[in-house]
Amino acid sequence: MFAVSLYVCFLDNANKLMQDRFCYSQPSAGKAIMIVYIVAACCSAPLGLIVDKVGHKRYFTISCMVIFTIAHLIILVFPQCEGGETPTSFSGASWGLFLLGVGYCFYANCLVPSIPLVVRKKVTGTAFGIMQMIESIALAFFPLIAAVLVEKAKSEELGYRHASLFYFVIGLLGIVLSLGLLFVSNKTKRKLDATSK
């Protein structure tokens, strides 16, 4: 739930954030956001091969949450632009976007494939349905919360910083919850840590 919301919900309004906080023009903000998708497109298959060979999906899942959180921390702490500055397409805040793409690769290659490994075969569809239901709740409400944070702030720039802080805190919560994977039963550990045959 937290992983996908740190990706999808944030990107829903990333173009405006890049314009207001980092002085991108609308076209250059769109180009900067492409970084996320290009990284995900280029890195997903190689990372999938690595995960299949190495196994240890529990640790990759924890890494996913850490990467997402660092990405949002970079966007949160990167300095506000001053009125006349126009950044290049790849500025410091773009590193946060780069890491969002990497985090999404971990999500797609570790979190989603772990579901069939930890539930009985006859309830796999139900497990995916429950996962999708929880994710949809986050996808519905997190953008609303971020919008209220932007709207209620003294300025849009400050509001976007508050929204970034919100996503960072969600990332921290996701890290704490993903650390629970270190304490699952030995049977589940064996399944999640196994390599592909």
C-alpha cells in the first residue's frame, strides 16, 4: 500500500510541484518526470533477473521502501528555487525522481511477486484483490491529503514542501512495516528468500 502510493500518488501532481518548487517550465517539468518512467523501463528487467538469481525478496522489499523514502527526502530537502532561476532538465531534485524509478522497479520485482509465495494457491486471487483494495484506498486518499496540505499552507511552495514531508513520513512508516518481514515464520522466510529454479 505504502510503496505504490509513494509512487503513483506523488507523480499525480509532480509536474506542478516541479514548476512551483523548482522553477521548471511545464515542458521541462514533464521531461524531468520522464526520468522516473525511463529508469523503471530500463531497470525493471535487469533487476528482475537479479532478484530471481539472488532471492531474498524480503531484503529487496525493505530496500524498496528505503529507496522510496530517500527519494522523497531528496525532494523534501532540495532547496526552493529563487524566482528567476531556470534549472536544467536534470537538477538536484531530479535525483529524487531517479530514485522513485528505481524504487518502483523494486516494488514491481519483489513486492507483487511475493504474494503468491505466501498465500495458498486457491486464495491467490483473493490475496491480490485484498492487496489491490488496500492500494486503491491509499491511491484515493493520499492525493486528497497532499492537496489539503498544499491548499492550507501560506504559499503553494510551502504547501508542496508539506506534501513532500507527508510522503516522506509515509515512507518511514513503510520502512517500519517492511521490517516486519525480518520476523516472519521460517517457512515464509524460506519461500521469500529462495531463488528461482
